[in-house]
Amino acid sequence: MTMDTVIRQSGVVTVVDIRGNIVQGKEIDRLRDVLKAVLNEGHKQILFNLGNVNYIDTSGVGCLMSECLYNRT
């Protein structure tokens, strides 16, 4: 299953809705691009809605953690 993302605002929080599988390969590359874009726009309070994620491998967890932790200003 491919991964889809939707970015929306809920008050001051930026919500990234993720659906599908977060696995090594094209999905991780796309997720990394989405996260970099959100961070580059200056959003600081980000919530990842993983309610519709079917599967996430260790690369997916690493991507979520590294992009958010190492790109903070």
C-alpha cells in the first residue's frame, strides 16, 4: 500500500495525517520531503496522525525522529 499525506492546521498545531505504509524506499523519501517542507515553513508544533498507518518499519520511525529532532532551530 502506498503512503499518502495530508497537512492541515488545527489551531496553532500543524497536523500531518499519514495513511498507508511507512517503509524504506519511495515512502520514506516522500515523507522526508513533506517533513522538511513543514519545518522549513516554520511550523514548530507538529502532530503526526498515524491512525491510518498500516505498517511502519524502523526506517519510518527513524525518519520521523531524525527530521523532527535534528532540524529544530
